Amino acid sequence: MNKNLLLVFTRNPELGKAKTRLAKTIGNETALEIYKFLLQKTCNVASKVNADKAVYYSVKIRENDIWDANIFQKHQQVGEDLGIRMLNAFKNGFEAGYQKVMIIGSDLYDLTSENINTAFQKLENNDVVLGPAEDGGYYLLGMKSLQHNIFKNKNWGTDSVRKDTLEDLKDKKVKLLEFKNDIDVYEDIIDIPEIMSTFINSK
């Protein structure tokens, strides 16, 4: 067992339920294609990280999908909102004996294995590492012990999440990583040639 655990939170890729804000501009089918592309990219990146890995499904656990059960532990997210679901996943990781637990989402184009490995290294000398997203949230969160309070009393999905999270951590040593942009709306993909040429301009 590795002392590090990487959690990947995913939504089950279903038509009409994936990337709904993006779908308003490009349609449900293309939004789903892009989300599946981002899922595969996240899977490839996570596979190369020096840590044990666990994928947490939004709806139900899938067998024989892109997440190889030989590489990824498989769990279902549990809780009434995103914060409680993340809290329960972190709690599972620490109770299983991991010393550093980190979470990423599955809708980032430019997150690399090196970014995640570096974040684990930064936890040597910090209590928490946080990857700030340009929309006011975060794309990565890692810690060495469970910080219960940061998962509660947040307006998830709004631009206040990171600010409120950092306020909860003001007495902790926090390392902020570089800003990255997760993909939620059309404006998030127009500067990514691979996505535009593959999914938009080829239509």
C-alpha cells in the first residue's frame, strides 16, 4: 500500500446530465463527447501518479469501464451535497491508513501527472495543498489530516468556494498551486485547439 491516495470524483457520463452548462451552447451530444474525452484524459493522467488511486462515481459503480479495477479502487459518492461527499471520501482514505489524501475532479484539460505528484510533495511541508480554479473554486485539494470544517457551509458551484475554504484554513499552512481552468461553459473550450478541432469545428 502506498502512503498516498488520489481520489478522482466523476459523474457517470449520461446524455443530458453531463456538462449541462456547456450543452446549452453546443448541444447534449457534443457536451457528452467532450466529457467522455475529459474523463479518459483524467484517467490517463491519474494512472501515472505515484499514489494509490480511487475513483468515486456519482451514481453507481461501473465495472468494465475506462477505470481499470487493477489500478483504481471503486466507490460510490455518499452524501447530500458535494462537500459531504468529499468529506466521506477523505474520511474513507484516512481511515484506511493513508497519510496523504488528495482529490481531483474529472473536467480539467491541462492537469498533468507531474502537477499531482508535485502537489503530494508539497504536502511534506504544508497541512493542505489547494489548486485554485479560475471560477473561484478549486480543481485539487490535498491534506495530511482530515479538515472537517472546509467541507461544510459552502455554496458549492459558486465563485465563493475557494475564498470561504481558505478562510476556514487560516490557521493552517496552505500551499496554493498554479491557477487552472476547469471546463464548464463554452468560453472554457474556445482556447483549446484539440477540443475545438475534434468536437466543434469538425461538425
